[in-house]
Amino acid sequence: MLKVLDIAREALGSVARAAAKVPVLDSKYHVKDRLRGPWPKGPFLWMHGASLGECTMLLNLAKFLKEDLPNCPRILMTTQKVEVLPFINEFGADVEACVAPVDTPVTMKHFIASVQPLGLILAENELWPGYLSSMQRISTKPSVALVSGRFHRALPGIDFSAVGYASMQTGSDLSRFLGFAARANISRMMIGGDWKLLPWVRSGVAVTAPENPTVDTAFISMHIQEWSSLCQMVVSSIKRQEAVVLMPRRLSEVAEFRKQLADQELVVVDWPQVQKGAVSIVSQFGATKKVLAVSKSAVIGGSFCRTLGVHNFWEPLQQGVATCVGPYANGQKETVATLVREGVIAQIRSTAEYSRRNKPDVRLVQTFLAHESAKINDSYQQLVEFLKNLLK
């Protein structure tokens, strides 16, 4: 089975090399950089996340490890999304960053030789087989940690023996992961909650609703594929003369959202301007916290299209903002079901329900997050101990 995986990884390399020769593809996806680097010179503690949400979580983790891990090595962060690199560099976590290497045997050999990773921390579900096998090849003991893990399935034959620590978001994630990784005999496995909440846990700040909010509803991380539902909700809000903020998930879709809003003859302003009866559109990364600080309620994107995945609903919750999601919760079905059952978030089953949606009581949110805080703090402390032992 390992040979089959290696053949598949070689085939991926062939496809990538072909794509690198097509200027428009190379320009858009930076294929040559993914295949050949340049990679920074190590050694590093390597962190890897798929896109903005995972990398933000890892950047906060990097800050805390620098405080709690004696002689913390330099940290390299890789991401699948090229557009996230400027955000990483400007975050202030004192890490180096580059686009993630393609998972092919040749590329991984050159990447490992340059970066010399002392350990690897993977966010959520980025269990690339070549990343794991490369770390196993160069380490004398398990040197991979999976944090805030989400798990549904894996390619048959993946060897998880390089993983020494796994903190999974839910019990269901842990059970599914154990079904695939039981033979790896991972020494530290636990239910550790969603580490997007780690900064809040570390801060000790109480959950309180925003004072004097000026935004009635913030639509966070919306995709253009969700426009049909989004349009109905936005129009409903504007008819009631509410102040609305729209934060697209992708900056590349801002122009299309503007066009669609103009076609509806809606008044559009640019964030941070906010106006009753108008839509304020956000055209920059990293503004979510500021938007939520002045919002009464939030509607989370990725949940109004069957093929997408629901985005980060924890951020508005920890800021005391009444939060709701759409009918779909791909990637977080168990967690969303629990939060809806506990009255912590509301779920809009159809856009007709939008105007009469529930606004969860902040006290329910406070109680639930207190339990999550304990799980996250414990799993973080266990990660620190794992890394201390690994880096001896």
C-alpha cells in the first residue's frame, strides 16, 4: 500500500510539473515555488495550516509556545494559500513563512534537507502522507503533533507512526482517527476542543456582549456561491433599515459581491464606514475582530451552500455576539449540532427564518465556553510537555 501512495505522489508531481509550465497556472498557484522553493535554511519547528483560519490559530499558538517552551527554536509556517502569506508576515508572531511544498518524493526531499524540521505541528486535518513519512524518516521518535484535529477519513495505507500527539476537536473526531491510527500507538491522544479559542482561553477575558454596537448584522466569511441566500437576508435587513457588514471569504470575490449588491440597487459603503440601510463591505484580511466588536449579531459563511464548509463561529461567540449559521455545517456537523442543542448558536434552516431567528443568550455562551476552556487549556499544556520531550 505504501508503494501505491508513493506512485500517487509521483503522479501528483508530474501533474504539478506540467502545470508549472503553463504561465497562467503558475502565476495563480505559484506551482514552481511549491515544487522547488526556495526553502528557508533551518533548523525550524515546522507548522503547517491549510488556509487563513488554520494559520491564524497556529500563529497564536506560535506566540504562546515562545512564552512557554524553553529555548523555543525558530518557527517556519507553511500554508496552501499563497494569499495568506502577507497576513502571516504581518501578524507579529515572529515566524518565517513560505508556501507549502507539494507532497511529492523529490520536493519533500529538498524541502526537508533545507528546512531541517525538528518537529511538525499540523492544524486540523492536514495529514499529508509525505509530510508524515518525511518526519518519520528523519526523527528517532514520533515528532508530529496534530492540534485542533478534525478527522473523517484518510487514504488507505497512510502510516501514522510519526504522530506522537493528537488533540482532536470532538469525541467523534477522536474515534474516527483511532480507527485509522490505532496501530501507530500514539502516546498522547485526547479531546482538546477547537484551538481557535486558545487566545481567548489564555487571555482570561470574560465573554461579554459588545457595548454600543453600531452594526445590526455582520455576514462573516461569505462565499459568492452563497449569494442567493445572502441576497435575501441582506435585503431583509436593509428593508428594516439595519446597518449591515459583509465580509467576503475571498478578497478575489469582493468585486463580484459589489456588482451583485449594485444590481439589487443597495447602498454600498466601504468598511470601516457603517450606515443604517446600507451594506458596508470589507476588502481586507484580519478585520473580523474589529467588525465583531461593534456587531449585535453575526451570520457565518460557508453554511449556506451544500458543497462548502462552515467557517469559524467561535470568534463571534467569544466576543459575545449572537451567532447563527445556515442549514449546512460541513466539517463541523457534530459541534454545530451540540451548540444548537445547547442554545449557544442559532441555525437558520431557510432564509425565510432569518428575520425571526433566535438571538442566543450570552449567559448560555459563557457557561458552554467555560467547559471548552478547561479542555483546551489541558490539551495545550500536554502539547508543551510533548514538545519539551521532543526537543531535549
